Amino acid sequence: MNISTFRKSNRALVVFSGGQDSTTCLFWAKRYFDEVHAICFRYGQKHANEVDIAREIAHEAGVAFHPFDAPIIGNLARNSLTDTSMKMDEEQPEGSFPNTFVPGRNLFFLSMAAVFARELGIYDIITGVSETDFSGYPDCRDSFIKSLNVSLNLAMDEQFHIHTPLMWLNKCDTWALADELGVLDLVRRKTLTCYNGIPGDGCGECPSCKLRRKGLEEYLAKKGKN
Ligand code: ZN
């Protein structure tokens, strides 16, 4: 095998949705890598404007934007993010996942991202998953990401490195990181995290908005004291 296969370049691919976490990761990547690309998936999410928002943010960040259609992810199993007839779980049911869980989503996203990264000659992949506020989703856990990293390397005989800058941060810490990166306002105004599809501060009612707001209030209170 040609040794150049293993040569690291200073380029990275971010798995990007236009939400708070992946937008923070996008700007984190811009700090540590010279050239940043963003990959975004349409997987049948109810709020298709997510992709338009992601495109706008990538444009503002000066990052190449690569959208892909992957509706099969939403079609393989029922979940309330892609099925309009399902009412979204407000709380995590005892002993199971909330129905906002899209089984295998990060497995598929990261696998497709790795194939595309390889195509671009990129081996550093960044994802905004976090074990701290992971809502019970098993594919946000560090053990899963490390295991998948090994599997992807074996699958393609490459040396990928999956970076997870938010893995041990809670929402308050993630706001602090956005602020440190100089993009707190941008993240607050432009990103879409709300399950009801309202950008910025969102609907204020869904579990995602509540988590986001609680983190922001905590961070602003902490910042005010300093
Ligand atoms: Zn909301």
C-alpha cells in the first residue's frame, strides 16, 4: 500500500445538521483545520427547512456544503422525527427510548460521512454527539463512536479519526464553547434544534428547546457572575 494513503491532511468533514451542536462543531473545526467541509443528510425529517438552514450557516461560515438524500434512514423504523402521524414523546418512557430516537441514525450518518470523506481525501471526521445530554440515545455514546471508528478503519483499510468535541460537555458547556469560538449569537439566532421546526430560540415547549434554553440560561447566569 502506498504510504501516501496514510498522510494526514489538515482538512476535516463535519457531520452537519444546522443544529446547535453541529454548528458549534463546525466552528470548532474551523479553528483546528485549514479546510472544513460539511455533510448534511435529508432523511425524511419533518422539518425539511433544517437542510436550508444548514446550507445558510455553512455559507456564512465559508464551508463547502454537501447535502445528500438518505430517506431510507427514516423509513426503516418508525420514529416521531420522520413520521408525521406520531405524537412526539415529551419525556423518556421508563426502560425505553423516546420515540424521537431514529435507530442507527449516527451509525448511518458517520458511515456515509466516512465514505464521502475518503472520496475527498479527508480522514478527520467531526460529529456533535454528546454522552452528557444524550437523551438516552445509545449511538451518542463514546463507546459506540470508538467502536465505529475501528469498524470504519477496518471496512475501508484507512485511518479515520472521528472527533467528538462535545462528548463530555453538557448544554451549558456547549454554549460556553460557542461563545469562546465567537459564535454564540450566530448559534443562538440561526440554528434549528427545535422538534417543532422553529429556528433560534424555538417553540420553547419541546424537550429539545427546554434542554437548549436551560443550558443557555445556566451559561448566561454563569457568565454574568464573572
Ligand atoms: Zn421546540
